[in-house]
Amino acid sequence: MSAIKGLAARVRALLFRRATEQALDDEIRFHLEQETEKNIRLGMTPDEARRHALVQFGGLAQAREAHHDVYAARPVEEALADTRYTLRTMRRAPALTAAAILTLALGVGANAAIFSAVNAVVLRPLPYPNPDRLYMLWEENPEKGWYKNVVAPANMLDWREQVAAFADVMGYTDSFGTSTLTKAGEPVIVKPTYTTGNFFSVLGVRAALGRTFTDAETWRTGQSVTVLSHRLWRDRFGGDRRVIGRSIELDGRPVQVVGVMPEGFAYPTEQADLWQPWAWDPANRQQVFFRRAHWLDVVARVKPGVTEEVANAQLQAVVVRLQRDYPATNKLMGAGMTPLHEFLVGDTRLPLLVLLGAVGLLLLIACANVGNLLLVKAAGREREAALRLALGAGRGRLVRQALTESLVLSLAGGACGVALGWWGTRALQAMQPTGMLRVSRFDFDWTVLGYVLAITTVSGLVFGIAPALWSSRRLPLDALKEGGRGGSDSRRVRRWGERLVIGEVALALVLSIGAGLLVRSLLRLQQVNPGFDPNGVLAARLSLPGGRYDSDGKANAFFTRLEERLRTIPGVEGVAGVSAPPLTRTGYTSDFTVAGWPAGTYGSEVAHRRITPDYFKVMKTPVLRGRTFTVDDRLGSPNVVIINEAFARKHFPGQDPVGQRVTFDRIPDSTSTWNTIVGVVGSEHQTKLSLAPQMEVYEPTSQSATNVLSFVIRTTGDPAVLGPSVRMAVAELDRGLAVESMRTMHEVRTASLARERFLTMLLLVFAGVGLALAIVGVYGVMAQMARRRVREMGIRLALGAQANDVRWLVVRNGLRLVVAGLAIGIATALLATRAMAAMLFGVAAKDPLTFVLVPLILVVTAVVATWLPATVASRADPATALRSE
Amino acid sequence: MQPPTSDVLRGTLDLLILKTLTLEPMHGWGIGQRIQQLSRGVLDANQGSLYPAFQRLEQKGWIESEWRTTENNRRARYYRLTGAGRRAVGTEAASWRRYVEAVEFILQTT
């Protein structure tokens, strides 16, 4: 209580300084009058009485000053004075100030940009009510090597009904490709997400216009409905509110628009254009395929107050029951739950954290550089500090002043850094490969600004503390004695400078080794043989609207006609169709068994793709054994498949797979279709170059039809120029059909590495900046040292030393520091790079080549950086050097 | 000027002010007079140093002040003890006695 009263008095004094002073004056006047009256009563003359009163009081000015000191105003006033002083010295050394601010701005800006991404993707909670109660549910199966896998619908429905801890459970997928939207201008490709009816209610979002789905719409209602994204509504329907209730056409089928989502709603991804309820046939519930095929992403909302442990325990109980009740499909099917946010962040967390670490190192290097600049400056002002100490200034006062200086500097740097960071954030948003991060907009919100303010202040303290302590610890006498003319050759300042150089070199090395590892990894990836020849091939993807192409025969006939038509385009060497080109995505996978295997043995996770006969010829995928498909492999003739090398190696080691028969059922029965293996081809990388090719079978489209086919077109010239001809050919055969995507296989290959390339590039830029800053730091310290020792060098030269000797003396000195820094840096990097092992391909985190080459580069640049000051020192003219004292 | 014996230490002055105020609220000049009177003229505090002491004590929350009119109808700032101040008189006086005893002990033994 009394403390609060005291504080109030202080604050009052600070805020109402004039009033406080006025009150004091009044009080003193009263005092003097009383004293004078007393003196008159004692018999003095009025004049004498007044003089006596003043003497007795003991000096008005001191009383006022002492009174002022007691109040809090002093520290604030001092800080303001320090700030003014700092601004003045900054103006007097604009080059130095600009260098310091720019260095800091680089460090802070890089941090602000990366942190804004981390904030948006990792830190900011999902934009749904009570997001911490949302969990991703997934399945796992040791036999198939599944972990966090998509879920079979029947299992999801059972979880929803039987796990009491779940308030509700919904399922969706957006991996069924795209749809063609017609009757709303030109045909356009849209990305649908298929959902259970409670999709939106589990997330807790409402439609901006109209309604979302009802629970009943999970099942067939006789009416196809859809909810549009805000973006699609704006771009395609001109933001017309009357769209609600209107019928549009998706893949040739009429669908009624029932709602429009609010702007910014982007689940599951930002690419989502519209949502459609499953409208399952209720009979599916009892069908075995509903439990055998896994394709749903499942999200649960747990009831309030239920912990993850409790919910998971209940889920496991249901899982065990399902394993027992449905052994054919669920015998080894496990399940688990992960907080939704964590699940969505997924594998972007590590790269983001590595980047955050990298910019952290960058900022430290920047701090070391600025700290060195300040140190040099403090050394130059040593005599001033000594003088002030001698005249009675408190050491704390000097430390405060030095810190004020560094804080002002860091805040200026931070302000520029925010500007740079804002620009960097925009650049990051623009350049990040599509879909790499879950969120593509990272705003500069208060969290980011708070973070920037925090790192700015901390870095100000970090680089300011050394010069501050240093300048105040000096004994005044020493400093005054020592300094001849501008002489500040204290061992301490040199040692501090050397430490900073060592630190900087170590930090820059860690950063560069990290970047070096990523570069090596990317080079390795680029060398990976994709299993096909991507040069000169264009891939164009089509999906036939199920409305008009409602039978396998119609689809196959259209594709055959199109293939023939495409062959007539001038320059085209070959055309073939494939259900999914390599390096894009896997098709579905299945179990299988081979005729002649002991009963009950089977294999898992073989991927399926459908192709037309010329596929391997067009892609130049080597045929290792047997034959490819021909036009004679058609409906009615024996079913044939071709397997890839990965499959042959794993399941037919030392035997010829050609002629063997497989079926894609785990336990074959009378209904199973047996397929004869007619050939073995080289393995193509199905999804990523960094993943080994999966086991795969190819089926001819003639025996296993599909509505979605990509045409791969090999040409003698540049495949990209074929685009218009391909579109024309498609339009010729079907006006209502849009080509979904058209990319050269070269682009596909490049795009499959986009994420790795982007990360490598970013880290390389950071490492480059860090290295440059460190080298500038080395140069600065060495130049400073050379300048200080110019007299010594002059004497050496006068005594007969060669210019070369002197030069080496300086270079050697610099190298000593660099090598020390490298040693520390290598040790640190050995520990630090372990964290990024998961991001590396074909390169160990302790890759010897990187750990030798990168330090070597650093040494060479450091030698160059010390060479210049060394040369200056070696040219010291003995006469002038000596006279300059 | 002043004899050295009356050069009152800062902490002592605070204690004297507090003690004086235990009698009744008083203005600055009055406090100075009272200290002089009670010490029979031995302690003649530098009157200018009284006022910073008042601020110090006010910040500690031991005294508070208000402007009042004196019996002669003049405006003056009156200081009075707070509850915390009243408690502080006891502890401050005790520590002062310990201090005096210690000094006295040293004077006797050497």
C-alpha cells in the first residue's frame, strides 16, 4: 500500500513536473517567511532577518536540485540525453552508422520474413472454433507399411458411432482429381472436395450465403448439391447472391448450389474450389469394399473436457473390436489420432525450423559485426570515458549510455529490418512452390512485430554489452596515461575483437555447411535417374465427364480416337496414354498373390497404373524382359500386366516373372481375375525422386478402363510449343472438354524438386549473406589491427624486415583467428546438421566433402580479406610511421 | 558555520522527522523548529535538507502531505504520519539505538 502511494508520488512528480516544482517553491517561501518573522521577533531588522533566514535555509538551488534528484525524473532525463547524444554521434559518423544499421536490417529482415511464415504455418491456431479439440484420425497397418494412412469409410462410420469421446467425426478427400465445371462460361477445371454431410459442422464453420450440408446428405438423397468457395463464387459467378439454388454442371451432371463459404475458408487446402457431399448408397455400409478401400481423411472433434488420452483409449477399444469382427479387412488395422494442426503442419515443420535456425545464426553474425564496430568506436572514445570517470561519473552511468547507444542503433536497424522483412515476406509468398506450405499468405501481425521487437532489443543488448562493460571497467588513470595520440592499443579491445571474429567465422561456417549439405543433396537428387527420358515429352491431362462417357467402351473409344488424332500433329514422334505420369502421384495400391505361391501367402502395396500400348516407347522406359502391350491385348483376350523391376526383384528373385500369373486379391477365390505377366520394365519414380520406386503393375486401358488419362507426347522439337495444337485436337473431338493441365515432362521433373530447390536457394542466400558479413567482420578487425600496429610495422621495416614478412605477419594473425573459428564451427556443425538429416537425400549429415570444401572456401575468402590490410601494413613507410607518434 | 556535532546524518534526519510527526501533523518550518527545540538547540538541521527528506519519506509511503491554512491564516503544506510511517518509527528508532550502542561500545573499548 505504502509502496503504491510512493509510486504515485513519483509518477505525479514526473508527469506534473512544473506543478511539483511550483508547490516546492510555495513551501519554501512559507518556510522563509516563518523564519524571517521569527527572526524579527528575536529583534532583527527585517532585512537582516530575511538574510539570516536564507543563510539558515542553506541555498535554494541545492534544495531544489536535491528535491529533483529524489524524484524519478532523473533516469528518464538521462536516457533522453543519452539518446540525443547517440543521435548526434550517429550523424557525425554516417558511414559507420549506415553500415551498422544495414547489417542489422539484413539480420532482422531475414528473421522477420521467416518468422512470419513460421507464425502463419506453425504457431497460429487453425481458424476454427476450439481448434484444439480437432484431431486427425488415421489408420496404420504394419503389414502394408502404413502409418497415418487414409481411412476406410466403414471404419470411420463405426468410430463415429462407437467412440463416446468424440462429439462428431467427419471424412473427406480432395485426392479424386478435378472436375470440369460447365454452364458457367467456358469449361473450367475445378478442384472438388468430397465430404460427409457433417464436414462443415465438425470444423464449426457456417456458410456465408445459403447453407452447408446436412448430416443426411452423407447418404444418397436424390439431389446433388454443392457449396462453392468464395473465390470460385467471385471469379466464376461474379459474386451473384442469386447463385443459391441455381443448377450448375459438374462433369456433365447437374448439381445444385446450396451455399457459398466465407472468404478465407480454405480446408483442406487453399486450392479447394467447391465441396460436394458423398451421397453414398446406404447399401454400401454392408459391402466389403467399404471397409477394404481406404481413401478418407478423417477429422474428429472431441467433446469438451475430454483429453487426448481418454479419447484415444476409447478409439483403441473400438479398433480392437473391429479387428475381431472383421478379420478379413481389419485383422492388422490399427488407428491413431494426432492434433489436427500438428498433422497439417506435418513435414513443413522441419524445413521451417531449419530456416529459422539459419536466420538466427545470420542475426548473430550481424550482431557480432555491429558489436565490433561499436567496440572500435568505444576504443576511440576511451579517453573521453576515462576523463568522465575521473571527473566522477558513475560507472553505471557510462554503461547505461553505451547501452542506450546500441539500443538506438538496434532499433533503427530493427525498423529498417521490418521494412526489409515485409518485402521479404512478400517475396517468400510469391516464390514458394505452390502447396509447399499449408498457408500461402503470412501477414505481418502483432506476433511477428512483437518477435521483431524482441530480437531487436536482445540483439542490441548482445552487441552493446561488450563495449559497454569494456569502456566502464577501465581504470581512468591507465587510459589517460596510455593514450598518446589516439592510441588505444589495449589488449582487451583486441581480445574482444578477436573473439568476435572467431565467433562470426564459426557461425558463418555452421550456416554455410548447412547450405552446402542441401546443395549436395539437391545435386544428388538431380542426378537420380527418373526411370524415363523427360526430354521432348509433353503431358496433357484429360478427364472425361462421367455424364456423357458413362461406359468403359465410350471412354476407351474417345481416348483411342484422340491418340490417333494427336499422332497426326506435325513433329510428333509418338503418343501414349497413362493414368498418372511419373513424378506426380501414385495410383491406388492393392494386395496381390501369385499363382503357385503357398496358399495364404500374399504381397501388399503394389501400385497400379493403366497405359496404352506405346507408353514405354514414348517415355523411353527400358523393357527388360518380355514384351509391351499391343492392340491384341483387349477386352476378351487373356488379361495381361507388365511389372516393374522393383516388383520383379522383390518377389521374383532369380526367376523369370514373365508367364507367371498374379491376381490382386489377397485370398483368391472363383471370382478373382488372374493376369499373366508379359513383361518387365525399368522402374519409374512414381512420386518423388527422393523416394525409391514402388512396386508397380501396368495394366492396359483396353482391359482396365479409366476416365482420367494423361497423354504423353514425344516430339522431335520443343514439346512446349505443341500446347495449342493439342488443345485444338481435343476441342475438335469434344467441345465440352478442357485439358486439365499441360506440362512438359521436363517441367514435371523440375516441379517435383521445387520444394528442395526453394529451400536450398533460401539457405544458400542466407549462408551467402552470413559469409559476406563474417568476411567483412574479419576484414574490419584485421584492418583495425593493422592500423594499430602501423608503428610496429614501420620499425620492423626500418630494421630490415621484408614487405612480405610483414604482410604474412598480418595474414597469419588473421588466419589464426579464422582457423580457431573453423574448429569451433566444425564441431558445432557436426551437432547442428544432425537436425536436418531428414531433409537430406543421398548425403550424410556428416558428409566429409562438405565439411572439407566449405571450410576451405571460408579460409580462402578470409585470406583475401586479410590480404588488403596486410598489404597496407607492409607498405608502412618507416619514417612517417615513426613520426606520426 | 554549524558545529560538526549538528551535521545530522541523512538517515537520522528521517528518523527525527518521523518522531516529530508522531506528536501531530506539522509543516516543514515547524518540524525544523521542533527538532531544534527538542534537542535543546544541539541538533540544528540544515533547513534546506528537510525538504528532500520529506519527498523521500513520502515516496516510502511513511508520510503524506496536504495543503492547509495555519492559525495565522497562511497556506502551508502539512505532513502527517501514515500507518506505515508509524510502524517505521519503531523499527527505525530500534536500529538507531543499536547503531549508537555499537558506536558507544567501540568508543569504550578503544
